[in-house]
Amino acid sequence: MAKSFTVDVVSPDARLWRGEATFLVAKTPEGEIGVMADHEPLMGALVTSVVTVEGADGTQTVIAVHGGFIQVLDNQVTLLTDRAQIATGDKEQAAEAAQALAAEEPGESETGD
């Protein structure tokens, strides 16, 4: 079984999602980044896109984010974003949700489930 790490998705107002993962894919201005347990420390920017989290329980969570930052430190990944939404459906639908978040005025978005 793959080693897991903790993922937190937070906004300035609240924690939107938290879970244990074995793999995470996020998009930065330089391209996609994959994170597994014991990844070296990292801090970077996120672009409006989809973050995919492979859960330790075998589930997949897809999160639409409107930019923000990613921090990886001591088997803890934190995604800090002003707007995010747990997506239902496939990655294409999640990408559409991310673009919708980008089009919203601040304060209009709904948080995750």
C-alpha cells in the first residue's frame, strides 16, 4: 500500500476539504506538478484549474480552484485559494467549474460539499 499524506484545501474563510491522499496533481504557472508522500518541501503558485486527489481509500476527489498557492511540507499539502469547489463529474466538468469560479466576483462562490 502506498504511503499517504494529508491534504487541506483552505480559503481565507474556512477549510473547504481535508483528506488523506497517496497522490495529488495540481497546475502551476510552470506546468503540472505531482505530489506523493515524502515529497521535498515546496511552495508555489496555482493557476485556475483542476486539482486531482487520489485518496488513500482509493477514491478520487476533483477540486476546481481559482488560483492560489500550494505548500508541501512534512507530508502535509496545503492548497490556499480564494475560491474552490469540490467538483462532481469528470475532469472536463471540473475545469468548467474552475473557469466559472474565475468569472465570479469575490464573495459570490459556494464552498465545497
